[in-house]
Amino acid sequence: MEHEAEKEFEAAKEKALRILERRRHTQKELSDKLLRAGFPSDIIADVCVWAVEYGFLDDAEYARAFISDSIRYKNYGKRRIRQALLFKGIDSYIVDDVMEAFDFQEGEKLAQLVGQKLGDAPDRKTVERTIRHFAAKGYAFDAIKSAIAAYQEEHPSGKDDEFEQ
């Protein structure tokens, strides 16, 4: 019986390596994929421990890369990034730890992005759409309002239906 468990552990390790060679995964993602592949929970737990010990699996490193990519390529705010990492199964203490190391500079970035989104003479509908857009990207409502107000102060359109705080 012990020989069967050893064989199953080796098979699960091989499957884990094939999964991990394609891209980074969180421990939860790997566990879920191995579970869907039909491996028992105890074997999956052992494989995850093995993968962490040998450096194939690192939730903190995954979180760092995810945050960096989310800021650089997706223009996500802190809230959206935190929510996504928690959804991917990374423990909240790891998420909080890793996020502390990043300088999000949300105000500066948001001001630039709002300017790009609003264009020359935004109407009320465009402003409302912009608010929803950046709220969905994880920016705080107050920060969005401030960025829009600052933009409108710098670029007065002469319209009466400007965004009001």
C-alpha cells in the first residue's frame, strides 16, 4: 500500500511540475488543478509542501509579480489588486505584507489616467462613466472624485453640468 502512495505522490509531482512550467500559480491554484486531475487531498498537500520547499511554489513571489503587472499593465488600484490576490487564495497576511512594499502612487497615476479618459470637453455622462471605470479598477471613490475635480479645474469646459463633489 505504501508503494502505491509513493507512486501517486510521484505522479502528482510530475503533474505539478507540468502545471508550474507554463506559468506561476498560487498554492491554491495548484491544489485545485491537482484535485481536478483526481489526486487525493493528502497527496496534494504533500506535493504543495514539496513544491514550496524546492522553490517551485511561492505565494509571496506570485503576489509581488501580480501586483507589479497589475500596476504596470492593467492600471489597477490597491483595492482591486488586494481583492484579486485574496480570490486567488493567497493568505491575507501575505497579501498585506507584500502590498506594504509597493509604492502605489495612486494619486499621480489616477490623475494621469483620468485626464486620458476624460479628453477635451467631457460631459456629465463621460464623467460618470469615468467614475465607474476607475471604481471597477479598484480606486477609492474619493480619490477618483479628487482627480476629476483637479482635471476639471485645470481644463474648464465652460459647461454647467460639470462634476460636482
